[in-house]
Amino acid sequence: MARANSRAGVIRHFAPVCSDRTRVLILGSLPGVASLAAGQYYGHPRNAFWRLMDVVTGDPVSGLAYPERLAALDHRGIGLWDVIASADRSGSLDSAIRSPQAADLRGLVAQLPALRAMAFNGGAAARLGLKILAPDADRLDVFVLPSSSPAHARPFAEKAAAWRTLTQFLDRCPRPAVTCRAAFRDRSGSFRELTRL
């Protein structure tokens, strides 16, 4: 499981969760307090991200344990990361982010041979991410989606309609009948096994 490092207000992102089969890379800003405490992407119980993944994948991802959620996303070709590597922040709001240091998004994108689209989870992620990824924008489809955060008050149905656009890029293979391995890329750049499907 990805872990975050934090000290005296400095928040650090989780390791990217992706593989050579990643077709869609979903980019958030920086993990919130609940996510940091849980050591999980989108760990706040009111964050709509995992329910939105139910809509996008057509699978009941939100009902799975965290390692199986990540494996289910990998199976459909979805990767996760954040545009900010570290920042000063009090609380969880993006508006409280100070002194952000950008993640090496271009380096990660260069390592994903199947990548076809990038999706920003909210405006804060998009503002920084689009600047970093401008040279890659011509070869990839780019989406700025409504934030899944509970702080972004918008009906779930509206968010789901916007996020559903990602389905066109997913691997639509049925769930495998045999077990297979899923992995995530850790901070060293190595792939590590998550779970069996």
C-alpha cells in the first residue's frame, strides 16, 4: 500500500498506482487528511471518487477492500497519481495549499506506453497539471472533471455524467476467469504486487 510522508504541515503525495497497461491516468491535487491517515487514495468516506469509479468501470469497485479497488482499476486500465509532490497545507482544502512542488508527471507519462487520456480530478489539479503536461497534450486526450471531493458541492449525478466520458478509453475485457497479478509502481519506480483478482 502506498504511504505518505508528512511533517509539520508538509504533505507529500502517494506513489503512483499504474502499470504498463494504464490507458487513463487520473490526477488529483494532493491527498487530504483522511486519505493520509488511511494511507489510501481518496480515503475520505464522503469523497465520491470510488462511487464514480463504479460508474466509469461498470464494476462495483467501491464495495471492495482498498487493494482490490486498486487491482480493479488496473484491470480496466486506470492509473492514479497527484500533480503535487509536496506542499505546505493545513487541513484538506486545495485552497490551503502553499509552496507546491510539482510531481514528475512528464516522467511518469513517458513510462506508460498504453496511455491515451489524462483526467484531472478538479480544477486545482488541472491548473498545475496542465502547465506541466502541456508538451504532451497534443498526443493525449485531456479532461478536467468535477472534483470528487465532498467540498465540491455538486449533485452526484452531475459528477457521474462528466466522469462517464472516461469509459471510452478503458480496457473493456471481461473480468478474467483465472487469477492474475496486479501491481503498482512504488516510489523507487519498481512494480510491486497488490493482490490477486
